[in-house]
Amino acid sequence: MKIISILFILICFAGVSIAQELDCRVIVNAERAQTTEREIFRDMEKAFAQFLNERRWTNDYFEPREKIKCQLIIGIDAVNSATSFSATVQVQSVRPVYNTNLETSLLTLTQNYADKDWQFEYSESQPLDFNENIFTSSITSILAYYAYMIIGMDYDSFSNLGGNPYFEKAMNIAMTAQQTNRAGWQQFVSPQRNRYWLVENLMNPQLRPVREAIYEYHRLSLDAFLQDPDESRKIAFEALKKIQKANATRPNSFLVTLFFYSKSSEIANMFSEGDLAVRREVYTLLTQLDPTNTDKYKKIIEG
């Protein structure tokens, strides 16, 4: 009986040691790849998922239900050789909305905002070594970068500027990778919408109000919406004003663009009810700040 108890304790401690942060689904789409060797893509998919999901990225303990849900869709655009590939990466992460069965988007890099500049080398059963201070491979650099970005965005939504340690790690990866001259990491590009500029925006003091707004919008407004919709709308409106202020200082930043790309429909739904005068103010702000989604925002004043 004593032996059984000891084994039970050991199993419990083993469970704690492997309580990683990410619950990431990896899809490798090789429909466009001109090759008959298809097994490598299945191997790639499994290896990338294991790298993201079985590694500890923080010092915090996550219950299984607390893991951050995310998805990477890797579209193989070209097979340059038997072990060299060009790909597009789409990234999506969500977090739950408290007291509901709903989820809300945090990091959304899809469609026109997908990462289209990834070239990497991979062979079947290749070990994926990673050192955040040394460039070891294009694969582990980009996977680790997005792991830290996903975690940073999640932490920012739960505490004010809580993602700082993880954005710093992502920036370190970006700066290290820059030395290789690989696409997607470079600072001098136009428009300023690549891996470097995304993390630069998140670390830039001029855009700190956007990150403060992300916390206020999610934790203080969205999570409390069912309890007090009017107060939650008021908090969300103030958060949007912060984004407006940051945008005046740094117009058309990648961070602001991505915020509204992820949130436009959600914001339109949030403000489709409530005081009409407030809704008109919100509509005016949104159409000036995010004119691309004006049709979605019409819902706010049409009620």
C-alpha cells in the first residue's frame, strides 16, 4: 500500500512538471507543394506541435484547462529542394471570456496579415534544438518567437503590461535572427509589417497605451460585460480612446491595425446596444481610426 502511495505522488509530480502553457494545433498544408514525398509534411506537423506544446516557456504553472489555445497553419508555398521550403504562416490565439462559453481573439495573423516570409530547412526526424541567445535554425526561431508572442498577448490581456518578459524574449529572438539576413526579421522594410515590427510595436513606449487598452478591454470590460454591460461599454470606450491617442502619435502602426483586424466585429456587437449618444461617439471614433471596417461599425448606430 505504501508503494502504491509513493507511485501516486510521483505521478502527480510528473504531471506538474509537464504542465506546459500552450495548447497549439499545428497544420501543415502542402497542397501547393510540387513533390511526391508527402511523409515529410506529416513528420513536420508532428515535430512542430511537439516543440510548441511540450516545452516550458514560462516559470508559471498552468492547469490543463488554463492552457492557451492557439493555431499555426503553415502553408508550403514551394519546395526548393528535398529539405528546403518556402512557407506562409498563419497564427491565431484566443482566450476565454470570463463567465461565458465564449472565446475572444488575441493574436490574429491571417489572410493579408499572414507571415509570408518564411524559408526553412527540414529533414525527417530532425531534432529541433533551440537556444534563445543563438540562432540555431529558422524553424525553432520562428516557432519560439510566436510562442512568446502568443503568451505575451495572453498575459497582457490579464494584467497591465503583463506580457513584457515574453515580448522581450521575442525581441531577442528577432534581433538574433536579423544577423542571418533571412526574410521576415529585417528592420528596414516597407510597409513595417513583419516579425520585427510586430514585437517592436509591442515594446515601443509610444504604443504603450495600446497595450494598456488591451488589458482594460479584455479584463475590465469584456470579462465583466454580463454583470454590467453599460459600465463595460464605458471602459471599452475609454480603452479605444487610448488607442486613438497612440495612433495619433504613431499612425497606422502594425499593432493598431491588428487590434482592429481581430476585434472589429466584436466591438460592433458590444456597442450595438446601449445609450445612443455614446454609440454615436464610438461610431465616429471607430470610423476615423479604422475606416476599413466602416460597414461593420454601421451596426452600432443602426442598433
